[in-house]
Amino acid sequence: MRWASRGFAVLFVGCLSVNGNAETIEFPTEELASESVLPVFDKVENVKNRNVVTAKRIEVGGGIGFNLMDAFYNPMNFHGSVSYHFDEIHGINAAAAFWMSGLSNYGEQLKNGEGLDGDFFDPSRAPSPKYMLMGNYQYTAYYGKISLSKQMVMNLSLFGLAGLGTIAIGDQNKIALNFGIGEKFYFTKNLALRLDLRMLLYRGPDPTTRRLLPTDSEYEASAFGETTFFHTMLTFGLVYLL
């Protein structure tokens, strides 16, 4: 009896499943709910079109920069640059940076003997970076826009660059390599804020290879042993498309 009851239950459920699968419910297309998630702009053309054209144009600019990894000397520098864009992707860049003289806060502490148990180490007696000249290849990887409001759209571009040049340290000039990335935020079709983060690689005199006292005269670069420097440079300023 129990087996008969189970068989009847299975047969009943199977019949319900067959009947349920056989029914198809359709709705008219015009009655289905629709929704748009696209943003609404008052000036659609500003969003769709490329507002900033750089091909066959020269870009000039300048600003300030910082050496984020120099422990002894003033990290601040002033820089200028000139770029030429062959098209919207490829270009060349020439850049120059001029360091401010003086020591960093840590360099001043060493000069005054702080943390040296009465001893002194005066980095100002060793040669420090004076200026840098670089020639770079520049590749614009991305051009886009950001909407700050329905009435305002800002253009931006992301680029990478790499190149060779020279850096002056005391009475010597050394070959230097730099590479990095940057971004430009355009206020108008011609004026933009440019940010660069570059890695600077070169060999130069190492101030720690000899004892430097405040009473010493300034040494030439050849009086020191050399080491490889790997510095991070952050620069920002304004550029203008001619």
C-alpha cells in the first residue's frame, strides 16, 4: 500500500510539471518597462567630439618639481619643457630642470652634528646636482573626458615618456636616463595642467665616500667615489599648445 501511495505522488507531480512547462506567457513589447542609465548632458557635442587636437602642434610649459629621494640637498627645482606632437599619439619632448642650491633639512642636521655623537658631516662640501637636460620620446596612451557637471566637461590625457640626457654635478656632467608617466588636465583647448612622475637614473659622486667637515673647502667631483643614483622626480606646471 505504501509503495502504491508513493507511485501515485510521483505521477501527480510529473503531471503538474508537464502542464507547467507547456504554458508560455507573452507580454506585448510596448507594455514592458524600459529604463535609460545614460547621463544627460546639455551640450552633447562636447562629450562626443575630441575638443583638444595636438597633432602637428608645439607645446611649451614650465613649473616646479621635487626630488623625492635626495636626503642631503634641496629637493626643489624649476623646469621648462618643449614638446612636438607628430600626431595624437607620438611625440618628442625636450626638458630642462634647474635645482635650487642649499641643503635639505636632514642635510642641515648632519652639518650641525645632530645624531652623530659630536661628529660632523657637511654635505655642502661635496658637489650637488645643478641642472639636467633631457630629450624624450612621448607616447600618449589615452585621451578622455571627465564630466564635472552637466555644463562642464574637462579633457585629459595620459602619457608615458623615456629618454636620455645629461645632469651637471659640480664640475662634471654625467649621462642620465629618465622614464615615467604623466597626465594633463585641460582647462581650455590650449591651456593644461601637466603632472609628471619620472624615475631618474645616473652615476655620480657619492658624498659619503669621504669625511666632510664644515671647515673643509668645497671638493671637486673627482675627489669622491661614484655610485648609481635612482631618484624619483615629481613635477607639475602649466603647458600651452601653440
